[in-house]
Amino acid sequence: MTTDILITGAAGFIGKAVLTELSSKDQIDMDGAPQTIGNILALDLSTDALLDLADHDPRIRLISGSLADKDILHQIAAAQPKVIVHLAAVVSSAAEADFRLGVDVNVNATIGLIDVARQFNAAPLFVFSSSVAVFSCADNDTIDEDTLPRPMSSYGTQKLIGELMVRDASRKGMIRGRTLRFPTISVRPGKPNAAASSFASGIIREPLAGRQAVLPVGKDLRLHLASPERACSNTLTAIALPQDALHAETTITLPGVSVTVAEMLEALQKIGGDDAVGRVIEQHDTKVAQIVRSWPGEIRTPRAEQMGFKADESIEQIIELHASLMPERSKS
Ligand SMILES: NC(=O)c1ccc[n+]([C@@H]2O[C@H](COP(=O)([O-])OP(=O)(O)OC[C@H]3O[C@@H](n4cnc5c(N)ncnc54)[C@H](O)[C@@H]3O)[C@@H](O)[C@H]2O)c1
């Protein structure tokens, strides 16, 4: 018996990492027991970026289109994957800029997917990707994993609605849900973007690649961070968990490394030298600073850790890992 897996948002940053990891394995733990991976359905608006992966793995089936599209939902209903990893989303700045689009994808498409899944012959394991953006706090404070979420953005609000839908559908036995609140991911490869958190990757990635980066916030700001590799491994931990381990509480705030910007720059200096730190230009942006000060600087996560979810060891380790994967460095 093999287990089919659907990944939505498979061409995105975390989706492609999870797809690559699954594609490298024959078996993984799912719902408390080892299972052989069957077909991997990789869904995204465009799947062009996944053609190479699919060429090398006959188990990967690419599905191009929107989750908001009824034809796509019919394809999912026909396939009845036993595991759904729902990563498709309109992310923070885009959801803030376009309220309608954010609601359509982050809320309505999530509900549409749950609605299809509840009609499967057997309730599928359903991993939903949320974010620590559901939280807000006074002045970059320390909070707990079960602090009441009070989102200060459309994105955080939409993710919280998704969390509650997953919780309710799981309570009713329609899906076997588990929601992961991902920390801010750093170091994210690629280009700087319009997200308020963009600098958290930019101040490491750009200087290491010989380019300047702008630091729009004070160096005393703290961030709850995880590496892309940790985001991927914690997603596999979520798939592996037996449903009983959740005790009906389907939302899990993932552990992270709590680090100040000053500590990030110290680590950058150790790994990239004075030249790298010299490429970080302080240019205060009141709007960005205001947004990020409403984010928790640290989140205590004993429940998640007890369930097997892990944080990275340190910011140095995160930067070392990123540097080792940079094309220009891995050659040397
Ligand atoms: N990366 C982070 O820092 C971070 C932090 C917290 C939470 N998350 C969450 O993790 C998930 C993955 O994040 P990511 O960084 O890989 O984002 P991403 O933007 O790289 O990927 C999201 C993918 O979803 C796809 N998508 C958007 N609308 C769609 C639709 N209607 N139908 C099908 N696909 C659609 C996009 O094309 C994109 O490839 C998201 O749900 C995000 O909210 C990410």
C-alpha cells in the first residue's frame, strides 16, 4: 500500500523544499507509522519551476491552476490523497495590499480544500501552514505558544481563520488536521521583497553575496527565526505525528531562535568578516519598525518541543548553513 500526498503551493519557497525532500525518500512516517510514498501531487498556479524535479521522479504529478478553481478541486476529489500539505497562500505584504485576493486564497480556498477533503472516503491528514503573524504584542515582547492571538494584519487574521477551520473540521473527524505557525524564515534565498520581514534575510544574504543591504530597524529588535531547512523538517515532523499526540489542539506554534539584530550582525561578522558587516546600511524606516515591534521577540514553545518540533541551534548555524549552500561558496 502506498500513500499519495498533495502539496499545495508546491512551487513556492517552502513547497519546493518539501517536495524535494519527499522526492528523495521512499518512505516517511505518517500519522505515527512508516508509509511508502505513492504519487506526489504538486499543485501551484504555475508548476514550470517543478518540471526538472518531475522529470526525475515519476511519482510527481504536476497540477497547474488555482485552488479557487472548481476543476482543480474536482481533480483533488478524484485523487483522494491521504496526506495534504496546504502551503498555498497570498503572503503578508500581498495580503495587506490586496484584501480581496488575501480573503479569496487564504480563507476561501482553504475552506474549499477542507470541504473537498471532508468528502474523501477516509479523513486525510491535513497540514496547514499558518504564521506567528497571528500574534501581536507590546513592544517586541516575549510571549507563550498559547498566548491569545490578536493579529494586526489581514494576513494574520486570514491565517487565524484557517487555523480555526482546521481545528473544527478535525474535531468533527472530517480531516486529521495539524496547523503549523511558522516563525519568520531566515535566510531566505532569492531577491529582497516588499515584506516587512524582508530585511531579516536581506541583512545576511545580500552582504554574503557581496551586495549592500538596508537595515530599516534598530539593532535591539528581536526576532523569532527559523531556517528554511528547519521549516521543512518540522513539516515532516507534523506529517509523522499521530493524531492523538495533539490532544484535540490542532495548532502548533513552532520553536525558533530568538535573536537580536545586533546578534545577527555579530554572527555575520564571524562568518563573512568586517567587509560583509560593512555592507549593511542603517536606514531607519518608521513604518517597518512600527510593524516589526508588534511582533513577538521570543516565543516559549514547550508543548511543540515536547511533540518533537525543533528550533535551529543558533543564528551562527543558520548563517553557516546558508553560506554552505551559496553556489559561489559551495564551489570553493
Ligand atoms: N516563508 C516564511 O517566512 C513563512 C512564515 C510564516 C508562514 N509561512 C506560510 O508558509 C506557506 C508557504 O510559504 P512560502 O514562503 O513558501 O510562500 P511562497 O509565496 O513562496 O509560496 C506560496 C505559493 O502558493 C501559490 N499560490 C498562491 N495562490 C494560489 C492559488 N490560488 N492556488 C494555488 N497556489 C497558489 C503561489 O504561487 C506560491 O508558489 C504559506 O502558507 C505561508 O503563509 C511562510
